[in-house]
Amino acid sequence: MKFKLLTSREEWEFAYPILIQLRPDLTKSEFLNNQESLLNSGLKLVGAYLDEELVGVATINLYPHIKRGVCAWVHDLVVREGRRNKGIGRELMRFLENWARDNGASRLAVHTLKDKSDSQRFYEKKLSYPLSAYVYYSELGN
């Protein structure tokens, strides 16, 4: 398996059909129109390739933490339908852990929606990640 930071518009277009399997409400124009600002904010879109086929994508960024210094946050992780349950997600997360560590992070965090029991089982059982927090939010209506 090979991993690559996806930066070009063409690579993002190619990643979109996989990403909407996780975020079906994300339009292609919304995704592509935000590319520059997302990249400028430090977000990384990572592709997982198996025999030249893009089989998974994830987004990750680094952020400062008052106690831990630099931390990494995985916002999205999805493996192409038909390729799931083959260890690709685990390998992609291991790549993200190493990337975060290599870029100075002391911790990697990820969240799932409350109704995503398959995702929760993946992080808890396959990766042995402990549940450590609840995430609350407020829509700011830009």
C-alpha cells in the first residue's frame, strides 16, 4: 500500500467519489471550491493506493494544544466500498499516526458521529483507541 498527500485539483476530484461515501451531503463544487482555503489552513488530504487504485482517503491537520504542544486531528477517514474490512483503514491510520509523529504531534485524535457504531468499533477494537471525550458544537451560520 502506498500513501500520498493529495494537493492538485485533479487528485481532489479523483478523491471526491470516495469521500462522499462518508459525507454524502458534500457537493463536488463545495469540496473543490474550498480546496485552496483548506490547504492554506494546513489540512492534508491523504490518499491510500493499492496497485495504483485509490482505495481510501483521510483528512488530517495539526493544531496547538495548551498542554500537549502539537496534536493531530483526523477529520475524515473512508475506505472505498468493496474494499472495506481488508485492513486498509488500519494501514491508513498507521500512516497518519506516523505522519503526525514525524510532524511533531504528541497525540492523534479522531471523532465519529454518535450513530456510527461501525466506526466506533473500528477505532476501539481494531486500533485500541480509548474513548476520551464527547464533542459538542454550535453552528455559527457564516
